[in-house]
Amino acid sequence: MKGLFVLISVAAAIAATERIGPPPPQALAAQATAIDPKEMAVVEKIRARIEEQSKKTPRSGAYTVTVPNTVVTYTMAPVPAGEFTMGSSAADAKPDEKPAHNVKLDAFWMQAHEVTWDLYLMFMFADQAKETEHPDAMVDGLSRPTAPFLEMSFGRGNNGFPAISMTQHAANKFAQWLSAKTGEYYRLPTEAEWEYACRGGGKTPVAPAQLDEYAWFAKNSPAPPFTSGTYHKVGTKKPNAWGLYDMLGNVMEWTLDQYAPYSAAPAVNPWVRSAQPYPHAVRGGSWNDDETRVACSGRVASDLSWKKLDPQLPKSIWYMTNAQWLGFRLVHPAKLPSVEDMYHAWNNGVAVDPY
Amino acid sequence: MATKKEPTKIERRDFLKKTGTAAGVLAAGFPAIISGQSVTNSLKLGLVGCGGRGGGAAGQALTADPNNVLTAVADIDEQIAESAVTRLKNSQKYGSRVKIEGAFAGLDAYDKVISSVDVVILATPPGFRPQHLTAAINANKHVFCEKPCATDSPGVRQVIEAQKLAQQKNLSLVAGFCWRYNNMITEAVKQVKSGAIGRLVSHYSTYYTNPVKPIPPESARPAGMSDTEWQIRNWYNFTWTGGDSLVEQAVHNADKIMWMMDDKPPISAVGVGGRAVPANGGNIFDHFEVNYLFPNGYRVFLANRQSTGCYNGTFDYVMGTDGTLMLGGGPPRIETPDGKIKWQWQGEEYDMYQREHDVLFAAIRAGKPKNDDLNLATSSLLAIMGRHAAYSGQQITWEQALNSQVRLVPDPVVWNGKHEVPGLAIPGKTQAF
């Protein structure tokens, strides 16, 4: 070990003096698309479980899933296949919402509510998922968050409240964990799927005057002692036409996509794959935003500063210490994807922050 | 501790290498720092404790000044040291200033780092801090010292002496009580001190969170690993290495409490605590609640918990006759007794971890030593006092806490052989002083 350390250090010292500036984007993109054979083997096993399970439990309409060995449930709402205009052509729309363009999507189910702490804490702590009493080799071997050194709900409430402050990588790994546990395939929604679901089949799903009935945002979210606003229990406002709660406001939601400019070309099942750690696309606005930012077409780009309170090197790949308004929900596509797509939906390949 | 000859195993694990020539970076004879004078040349940094926080602090130190160079690292584990060096070298910002002349492993590795650098970063588990800090100050080095400064009262007393010596020697010594370097909280405390909430009445402070670094079961211990090594590798779970949750984590609350009190000590403390989840061979509690009595009848309630499936939250409610300062759950704000927000912080929050190092290196450069973070010892002791109160079940005075002879850290720490730790404290039986 001693000899190896010396060699590595010398080589790295030379490399460090020669290299100036950030690694080229191609290098990052190559890293993002690289396949780790060990992880691929895990994904293949989970996929086999999912294939088998889907034959036993065909899905139609809305349905409720109970996490095995627990009393925690979540509801999946069906989103029909269809087309919509993504983005906005309104004069006052933000530049990143343009050009509006046509998108065609396959059918999927979406979690009717944002992922709650009840669900997410089971992923963080195996004892909360009763996994010590009910071991499952496939689940036990999965990558899980390290214990946070900060308190990640920031006192805003756990039971029934949306989980917050996780990285996109963490949300992806949660999807993998939940897929392995339930035998049903989950991933983050693409940005297009998210916006389509948010619109609920209409062009303007919520009139500004009615926003208060559907969403928690800066104006209505304060609650003692959170005088400058906070998240609320999921599902306490009205759902949209497709039975989805809190798409607007409460917490912003991660999508699977890298944040990138739109193209005018029509698209079918678009997925902007990760090629660098930042930015990824985040949607829906939050309890912390004013009404103009709580809209189906509004986009937010993730940023390194969302980890400011993390003093470690490397910064955690699991927690966004400064994003107390950031959560997510998952989708279950009607069509089972290829093992490669499944791999990339759970492994963005860019989990480590630049520094 | 560990000043005697180390066990053979450690000696073999020690290693020193010179990459300077290969990398073409080692200029011989950096001038030694003369205290009280400004420094214009490169400063050599040494990192003691290469875990995630140590690596982070080294990165912040390198970011603080473009002339800083990291030249030496120490850890008990050479692989941990190796990973930290590799990570730091890979930085786009400061990787080219990681020019390791010496990487050392073992219990005495700190001493080798200290002797070869200008500024030392102390980021090992806190049980080792008094020994490391004393050695650094004795060797005339400037120091960044992580919190808490010790896990027992004898350690705190040693740190108090080291701080006095640093002042006499005009050395800089910045403490890792990060909130003191946060502009948002600093502004909130200023409000309190300028009378915005009237006369102080009480302070309720919480750190309810999840387990931080749970210890695996004894069955996971590799064959042949010594007690000491097992305990250090699982340092969070042993009082001698980590200090227990109140001292390691809720010490941030203790620091805010002392800040409100101008760092003047309390009169006494009474506390409760215990453990609900099996300790797996560790000996720390998973919850505490301590009630401190300060002069003028000011009462402080500090509660913490490290448990899954429970209510969580990290808050401070500083209550005065004219209002309450609230920290946590949004920007700091002051609410009047009739529920109105009288003041709320607005602005851009510093990166407080970076700020600590910016302040330290600016002070060194300017020849104006920064060594008045006396809360390093007093805030650590406030937490240790609370632990003593909860462990013993007794009412503890500040003097009893300060002068306690309960020594948790072995002297010397011996790598091999048996090192049994006391079981979980039993209130009414466990001695506090």
C-alpha cells in the first residue's frame, strides 16, 4: 500500500502542475455515459424482478402501493399518452420557456403527491423501512444516502410533509431503491413529462386568481414559526385535472433532464441526458416563490450554491444543504424501458460536484 | 499522549515521501514565520485528520490565499490520507498548490506534519485535539482548530493553556465554531445585544436530528483490529474520541448560547439523557436535555437527539422581555410578544466555512494575529458540562465542570492491546468530577 501511495502521489502531483482549468466537457459527458459493469449487473437483476412482477400485477387506472413490510403508501395517477405544446409563446414568458414546441409522449403513471419524508426517510435509514427484520439481498446491496450531518428537514416537519434537500442523484437512487423494493419501475419524470402532467390536459391549468386553491407559494405558505414561509403537508390543496396534487408550489421538483435551451423542433419522448453536474431542470416553483414563478412552464436551473452549507470535501452527493424548497416525485412509464435506459435513469454519472 | 515510542505496527505504517523534485515545486527554505510581522511568501499548510471535514477545511484554506500550499498531511489511515490528497489535487481551483512533501500515518503522524509547516489544520476526532493543539502552539504554528476542542475537562484546561500561549506568542488560532463567522447569525446576535428583544429571559435551543455515524455491530470488526483502532474508526460512538452527541454536534447550540451571554459562564446545570437504541459496543447517549442557570435568573434549555423516525429540527428561541429571536426555519427574525415580525435578516449569507479561513489567513498575512476565539474552550466546556450533568444525574457548577478530573482520553493512547471503554453512563452512579 505504501509503495502504491508514493507512485500515485507523484503521478498526481505532475498531472496537477500540468493541468490548468476545468476538465473538458467531452470528458464529463463521456464519464456521464460510461457504464459500470457492476452497477449494470444490479440494474439487470432489478429489471428481471420488475418484468416478473409486472406480469403478476398489471396496472390500470389510479392505484395505491404499500411499501413492503411497512404501512406507508403512495398513489399513482394515470397520465394518458398525448401531445402538448411545451414552453410558452406568451410575450411575458421567460426566454428559457421559448420557443414553444410540440412534444409527443407515451403514457405513464405519476405519483399523485410529492415524495414525503415518510417515504424518503425509509431510504435514508434502513431500520425505518423494516429492512433489518426483512432482509432482501437485492435491496440491501443498493447504494443509499450517508447519514447527514445537518438535520435535513430543517424542522419543517416530517410526517406527511414533502422530503426536501436531496440531490438529483439521491432522487435517482431513491427511484432505484423503490423499484427494487416494489418490483415496479420508477424514475424521475423527464422535463416534458413533468410539464405535460402539470398542465393536466389544459393549456392554462390554473388561473392566477385561483392559485391559492391549488398551490402553496410565498403568499400563503407562512405558518408559525415559519414566518417567511414553509412547505405544507402534501395533498392539502386541490389536485389538477389528472389527480396530481401540488404540481405547482409546495416544493420544486427534480426532473431527469439536464437544463438546456429548447429547440423549435417537435420531439417524441424527449430526454436531455446528463452530461455535467449542473444545471439540471427543476420545476413547479415552491413555498418560497412568488406567483409568477409557480407555473407549469417555469424552469429553474440547479446550482452548486445549493450546497453552500456543506463544509466537506467532497461535498455530499446526497444532500443539497441550502435547498429547503426542493423535492421530487416519480413516474412509472407504461412501457418497460431497455436496461441501458434504466441504468442511466438511475445513474446520472455526474453526481460529484466540481470544486 | 502518544509522546512515547509508538507500537511497531504504526512505525511500519509511517511513510514519508518527497515528490517535490518530481513535480518541480519544492523551493527549499521557505522563510519561517516571524510572529507579529506580515507574511508575503508562500505559507505551507499541514492537514491533521484527512476525513471529509479535514479535506474540506484544507480546500477552504487553499482557496483563502493564492500563495498557500498544502505540503503535509496526517491521518491514522494512509488510504484516507491518500484519498484526501488525490481529491485535493483534482481541484480545478487549487489542485496545483497541493505539493505534498510528507504524508504520515499513525498516532504520532500529527507531530511530523506540525514540524514541517507554517499553518496547521486540526480536523481529527475531537479527543485528540488538546494534544494536537498544544503541540502546534508549542511549535509556534498558526492553527485552524475544528470544534469541539476536547471531549473532557482536562482536555479543555489544556486548550485554555494553549490559547493563552498562542496569544503570548502572537500566533493566530481560529476556531471552527462556524456560526461566529456567519454574517446572518452575527447580525441577529447584534440585534439582541442592542436591546431589540429587551432583557434576556430564556433560551430554548434544539438539535433534534438523525444518527450521524452509527457504529456497525461488533461482528463487523475485522479480525485482529485493536480496540483503539476500532474505536478511532468509529470515533463518533465513543465518549473519549467524539465526546457524545451533545459535545460533538449540539456544541454548535452551546456556542450560540455562550454567544448570547458574551461568553460568560453559567452558574450550574441539571440534565437528563439516555439511549433507546442499542449502542453496539459504543458508549454514547442518543438524547440529552440540559437546563442551564446563568446569572440574573437567565435559564437555558438545550435539547438534542440523534434518532430515526422522530420529530427533527434545529432551532434557537432566544426570549426577551420585548420579543423573541428565532434562528432556524428561515432567516433570523424577531417576533414581538403580540406576534409581529419586528426585524428579519435580509441579504446574502456568507459561506461561513470559507470565511473562517479568509479571516485566518488575512490575519497571518497582515501580521495581526487573530487569536481571540476563546469560545473554542468555553463553548466546548458548556457542552461537556451538560454531558457531565446528564451522565451523573447531579447538579453541576461551572467550576466543577472546569475542574473535573474525569479523564476520558487515555494518556498515552496506545494502538495495540486492550482498551476497554466504560459502559453507558448511569445517572446516580456515574461520576462527573
